[in-house]
Amino acid sequence: MADALAYGVKVTGCTVHLAGLEVDSGPILAQEAVPVLPDDTVSSLHERIKEVERRLYPRTLRAILERGSVG
């Protein structure tokens, strides 16, 4: 988040993916964008990303369980 703020990006987000041997290397299962607001701090941005994570993770897991598979 600090990097996103330092680079001045307008959007960051949350990604749910399968775990791989390397960090963030597994296939993406779901993503959601989170806008970076002009007055954001690392803390405020982190809180908004966590809100998305709390919604996105259960939704993704529910979809996997309903399908009976990841793919």
C-alpha cells in the first residue's frame, strides 16, 4: 500500500489466487479494484482493502464449493 501511494496510482485492489511456490504466482480466482483517494494514508487504504477482502474471500470460496472445483 505504501508503494501504491508513493507511485501515485489511482486504483489498487485485492486478488484471491491459488497459492504457488512463489509469492502471488498462482492462478487468479477473483479480483476487485479499490480506488486510491486523494487523502488516503497507508492505514485508510489498508482498511478499505480489508473491507473488500472480507467480502471477496467468502464469495470466492462459496463459488468454489458450489461448483465443486476450483476451475
